[in-house]
Amino acid sequence: MSTIAKNHAWSAARWALPPLIVLLAAGCAASGTVERSAEDPAALASYGAEVYGYSCARCHNARAAVERSDREWNAAALHMRARANLSGRQARAVIAFLSSVNTAPTAAVLPQPAPTAPPVEEAPSAELGKALATSSGCAGCHVIDGAGGSVGPSLDGLFARRDADFIRQKIADPRFDNPNSVMPNFRFSPSRVESILAYLKSVEGG
Amino acid sequence: MTSGRIDKRICIGLLGGLAAALAPGSATAQSSVPSRAEIPSHEFMVVGYGTAGWQVTDNGATENAFFGSMSPLLLFQFGDQFLYEAELEFDIEEGVTNTSLEYAQIDFFMSDHLTMVAGKFLVPFGVFGERLHPTWINRLPSRPPLYGHGGESGPQPLLPVMADFGVMLRGSWDLGKGKGITGSAYITQGPSIEEGHGDGAAGDVVELIPEFQFGEDSNDINNDKMLGGRIAFVLAPRFEIDLSGFTGEFDDDGSRINAYNLAAEYRFGQTELRGEGFIMRYDFGGADAPGTGAGGGTAGTVTAETGGFYVQASQRMGPWQPVARWTRRSDATAATFDTEAGYSQFTFGLDYWFSPSIALMAGLELNDSRSDEELPSRFVIHWAFGF
């Protein structure tokens, strides 16, 4: 090693790096992992919608889940885990979100969580709408009540821009006005659409 | 201290890191590995991006050229812990088809928080080179002129998009509410310089600052590894600050480069602000050091610095996305940081997104040189296609 580098502060960094690597590794290993079986699939998918909105959207425009199968999203998520520094749980969450909204005929490779109860027609309510919006991860892509993602348009002040019929139709069929829309079709029942409508109206004081 | 001793310390560090990561965490890591019934065990897919475009340069005389490129990315997934990924590059320049292997790496996901990468990988120095340089990710049809290869239109870049052979550990900690800390530490073969550089007289910026290359030779030219790292703080869901640096010898005479980078990114609504800047310090050593002793360094050496930064803003409005970028490079003579030298480049662009991954991008580059160097203006338009 030359006398130049010996006099340079970076020579100290050379010696510091190997121990830092050890600390990095030890820290990561000690912090453990989140066990897949311990996670509620719906909660994981909801978290995945958030990660999709604030992490993936840093570099990518939102792509529709139907563009790829679950298997392909799984491989792509591993690639992005290494490239974009996602944690394992974040990567699994994004996969869970994309899988949960993937309606492509070839997509159904990953097992989906079985419905806990047969679908019933609940009475529409803002409370139920809030629960549906939360579990579906709407805020991953949209601002709702002042917080949320920027992939899609803000839903605050929505009723000043769109009439209720448009919103109702958009929730029921996101591509009715735009065949290239990347918004997933959650296949909400008509009464659940009304619940979400009521919730969106309630958060803007409507 | 000898290179051999350094390498031993590096090996000890790496092995220690590997052991530490595998030992206490492996049990939980293994428990997160899915059964074959739960997740498909393997997958192969081809993704990537391509470009087709046209550019006009004006440096007194006007020249125009068509260009095209394709960068297929091959992903081989095995289970939930291994991914092999390799990206090829094909482009046509002056009638000649160039091919290269941009990176080829194995990712070993050791735990939820730690990934080991081995092979030829994109070096996480700053953010642009590792994450933003693909044409369909970059919002403009041209790179900030700080990055690139000599021979491209426009100013001489300071660094290529860095990819090098080595080993890297990457960590990621999710702190909740969109916040987190990520980091990387790596050891690679290190830089070398293009022939014909580095032998000029002191004060001659063009000759003094060499053009670096990484990963051109998998052999180590000087038995001295390049060490580097980065740490990033995600302070809010859409606000990240990234610090990185590296050090390595680029010749077999003790000549060394040290580089430091600061990058930041902030998004609010459909507005995106990002930028990064770096400083590189060169210590030229050896009997053939340019301008020996003239730069204020120790006898027989010349020390020089150079650096630059870019800031970029974009606003998505439906399918349209106007973009503006300001790049500034400060060149240095020996032992001084002469901010009067170098250039500024202003780039104005407009994108039209046909789909989330297909865009028509146009950009106009206007250069303001602060030296005698003539820098052409340039208009570029291209299709960018992420597939």
C-alpha cells in the first residue's frame, strides 16, 4: 500500500469495513424473520398494497396485476427485493397483494385464503366501507382522509369531481371508463360498493 | 500494510458475516421458507427493456442519428431463497452491434433482512446507477452526464454505470409506517482506467482525470480490492436519503480513488424530486504520476478532486409527465477544487405514457461550459419499453 493512501482518512475506512460487515450480518440475523404462517393473509395483502404504493411507485408506474401470473410476480418480487432493498416481509406482502387482486386466467397458482364465511349481503354502512377499504389496501394507491399513496388519484374531495354513479361504477368495474386502468377489480357486491361509497363520502364531510 | 494482509482481513470479515448471519438467524430463516405446496419452487422469466430513438446534436454543424437498444433481464428463481439474475445489453452504435453483460449475480436471501449477492453486480454508489438508469425508469431519454461512457454525445462523464465482480451484503429493516433503514457493504475487484489517461501535466483537467472502468476484467489488476458501502434512511414513506462511498486502487502503483455520494428522493402526490451528488478524490502515485509534486500532495504524488451533482423534478399529469433536470460538474486541477471549471447542463423533457411501462420521451439538453471545451446541444426522442 502506498504512502499516499496511508495518509488518507479512507485508509481507516478500509479497516473499519470488515467489522462493519460482521455487525451488519449479525444485526440482520439477530433481528429474525416474520414467519409466514403467523401472518394473516388479508392483513399481509393490505400491507402489500401500501408497500406497492410507496415503495414500488418510487421508480415504477403501477402495473396491473393481470400482466403476470402469481409465479412471475413472485420471481419479480425477489428481483426487486435485491434491487430495491425490500425486506422479506415487504416482498411477501407485495406478492400477497398482487395475488389477491390478480384476475388473470393463468394467475391462480398461489393458494388463496379460503373465505371465512359465505358472502352475505350486509346492510351498507360507512363503518363496513372503512373496513373494506382498509382490508383491500385502497390507501396503498389513493389518498383517503389525508393519507395514502400516489399511484392513483386522491379520493379526498372525490364527490366534488365525480358524481356518485361514476364512483359506484368505478369501484364495481375499474376499467369501465379506461381499459388500461391498473386498478384491480375487487369484485365487491353491490351492497359493499355502497358501503365504500358511504365511507368515502363520510371522510370528506359529505 | 500489504495487500495480502488487507485481503485476509476482508476474508475474515466476510466469513464472520456469513457465519453470524447463518448461525443465529438460520433457524428462523429456514422456518420462513415455504413448502413446495405453498410456493412454486422455481420459475424462469425474461423481463427487461428496450429503446428506439433519434437524436440531433448541434455543435456548429448539425448531426443526427437513430439508435436502438435492448436489455433482456433473465431471472431464475429457485425456491424462496435463491435468485439468479443476469442482464444483457445489445445496442447499435455507428453500424456496429455491441453486446455486453451488464450484471450476472446470485442473490441468496439469508433472512428477512439480509441478502448476500455474489457475481457481477451493479455497485450501489448513489441511486442512479443501481436503480434508475434503465431507460424506462429514468424519466428522461438521457442520463445525467455525470454517468455514462466516453464516446457518447455530450460532456465527458465522470463514472460509468458501475458494475463489478465481488461479494455484497445487503440489509433492510422495515421500521413501520413506511420508514426504514437499508444498507449495503461490498468488496469488488475495483476500478481500472482507460488507456491513454492519467499521463498529462498537472492542471490539465482533460488529461489528469482518467476515465474509469469497472468490471471490464474479472482479474484483479493490483491485488487490492475496492471496498464500499451505503446506508439509506427512509424517513417517510416517500422520502429517502442515501449515503454511499467507495475506495480502491486503480493502478498497480498505489494510485487510489475515494468517492462519496449523497442522494435524496422525495415524492408528494404526482410530483417527484430526486437528486444526487458525489465527490471523487484521486491520489496519483508512482514514478509516472502526472505533474509530479506540483499538486501539493506528497513528493512524487498528485492529488486531484472532481465531482458533480444533478437534481431532477417531474410532475405526472394524466399520461403527460414534464421533467426538468439540472446537472453540474466541477472539474479540478491538482490539489484544488476549481468550481469555475466544468459545466452545467439543463435538460427539459416531456414524456407521454401509453401504458405504465411504455413511453415516448423527448428531451433537450443545453450545456453551459465554464472552460474552453465546446459542448453540443442535443435533442433526443425515444420510445422506452419496459417488458
